Amino acid sequence: MVASGTTSYTPMIRDMPVGERPRERLHRYGASPLSTSELLAIILRTGTSAENVVSLASRLLATFRGLPGLARATYAELCAVRGVGAAKAAQLKAALALGRRLNAISAEERPTVQSPQDVANLLQGEMGLLEQEHLRVLLLNTKNQLLGVPEIYQGNVSTAIVRPAEVFRPAVRDNCPAIIVVHNHPSGDPTPSQEDVRLTQELIQAGKLLDIELLDHLVLARRGFVSLKERGLGFS
């Protein structure tokens, strides 16, 4: 706790351990594990003399009540935020405009997931090489077109850690009728464990309550992938 009458201090990015810096984490792990504040920090590049860039990004998100509010903010409103100014406001507006254009891509251009091999083609090249376990969810529409691949967990993916509510939260938010769950085995062996099977069973039951179908659960690794549905593991 900061004593009364003193000013709080946030360490500059250069003072953070290399492994905790946003750009280095992006380079090592990809964009998915990074928080929204960290991704914004990379766009903003620098903070102020009294506040590091991650703290500035977090304050921006709080000021505008999240990324949607930030996207709606005018150039003048962004410039008015302490520590932003004209250059950073322009960087933010440009990045958010690119995001909107990407989101506006016609439905015909969205990839369609029709088989476990389609999932592997999309994700195995990256996830098969990750050094920690990651769990992601493919959000699908009624035509099995891919709407997004949010990351839900990083670390120990097991029934003791994974909460079905967190897995289904993006699908509920985006009104998706179906999902595919994917996680990786850093060992290189994609063979599902008993924990993987139990997790699949829990997710199927949770999906029935939410009226969201779990189409499959894939394990990806350097030496291949396994579809639990194709193996009849957890799916009746």
C-alpha cells in the first residue's frame, strides 16, 4: 500500500523482466495469451514519465468502459485523455478501423469447419509448438463458419481448473449455436488423457443446459492431433 502523501509508481516497461514485456510475450507466445491492455500497449508503444504504457492502456479501457467504448470514442475524446495526445490517438483510431474492416469481411470469406482436419489446419501449426497448455474455443455459426477463436485458459487444462461457464461465455455472448474446444499437449503426444475425457463430458452436459452444442474436442501436439469425438471419448 502507498503511504499517505506519497505518489504511486508503476515500473517502466524497460524495468520489467523481459519475459513480462508485451512485445516480447507477443513474439514468444503469439497474440492470443495477451490481455487487451497488453495489445493496446503495443499499439501505443510508450507511456508517460509517471505511468508505463500497460497502465495507460488499462486506464484508457476503464475510461471508455472497454474496447467497444474505446472504438466509439472520437479523435478529440482520445486526445483529451492524459498521456494520449494526437499521435497515440491516431494510432488507436487506425488500429481500431482495421479491426472493424476485418470484422466486416463477408460471411462467404469466413473459413468453414467441416472436419477435425479443418481445425488442425487452422491451429496445429501454432498450438502444436506452444510450451504450455492452452485451451481455445472455436465459435461457429449455424453454417459452421468460424466467427472467432478466443483463448480461455493457459497453463493446466484439467477438470479441476477449467470452468464450463468460462468455456461457454464467448459463445453465449456472441449467440453462437455451436463450439469446438481445442487444447494442446506440449509433450508432443496428442493422446487424450482421462482428464481430457472427463472435461469433454462436463462440457457436453453444460452445453445441453445452454443449448450450445459441443461439436468436438481436439488435442493438438507436434506429433499430430486427436479428435475425441472420432475416438468416441466422452461423446455418447
